[in-house]
Amino acid sequence: MHLPVPSRLRPILFLLSLSLLLSIASAQNQTQAKTYMNLTAITGRDGESVLECWEVGPLVTSAVPGTAGAAALFLGDMSNATYTVIPPRFDGGEHVAPALQVVFFVSGLVHVTIPNRTEEAWVQGGKYGLVIAADTADVSRYGHRSVYPGNEATVALQVPVKGELKHSVLHRGVCEWEEMVGL
């Protein structure tokens, strides 16, 4: 049954309907929160290397054929990627990052320490094996030390990033497991 609406109430009903639709749209938009990627970064502060938990992103929906619809994150222009096979029980010594780079440990284990500090990071190769090395000579005097204590080779893909990597610092120290899982 359809009841006639008095003409003087029509603008009010229209505004109420519009308000309801906008409220629903706003609620739906708020429930679709942006997703970011959290990564441990080795960077420099006051001439010393430090570990920080960085948030990069947000992830977007890929439109690239083959991954269309999947979550994607553009990390920046990259060049001169290097695939490295590091032998078991290898000590990489103290060094600065040669450039701002994304390092993906495909397999193996690396223990990163900071000279004259107690900070350390243990990185297991695989899904959560992505770190940022940003303690270049212009921001750190001594860099960091990388030791590969595993009984098998560690495989790493080192990819320099041109320019800056847009990020937010979540906190000092490594990203905790709970901050990285879910992606």
C-alpha cells in the first residue's frame, strides 16, 4: 500500500533519505581500512645505526594482468638487483648499506647486530624475510653486522631503491611478529 506524502514533507523525507544513505556509505568506507606493510629497517640516527619498525604503503588493488585484484605495494624505482647465495655460518662483518635497499631473504637466517648497542634483529627467510637497509655511510659511521648462523645457505635478493622510500616510523626496534603477520 502506498500512502501519499504531503508536499511540505517531501524535502524533509528527501534529506532524511540522503542522510541515511551517506551514513551507510561512510560506515562502509570506515570498515574498509587501509592496509600497510610493516618492515624492520636498519637506518641511521645521529651517526649511529639503529633498528626501527617502518610502516610503508598503503597496499592497493593491483590492476596488472596476472595479479589483478591482489594486494600490491609499489616500493619505488629500483635498479641493479643482486641475487646472493650466502654460505652457511658466514660472518658478513660490520658494514654500512651500500645504498638504500630492500633486502628480501628468500631462505636461511640472518642475525643483525648494531656495533656498541644491544639492538639486534633475527630475520628468517621467507614470507616475513623483507627488511630495509638504509644505514648508508651518510647517516651511519659504523653500520651494522650481519651473521648467517644457519647450517644451510641463505639466499637474499638485494634491490637498491632510487630516491626515498615513503614510510612512517612506528617505533624504535624491530617490528614484532604481531605487527607483520596477516599479509
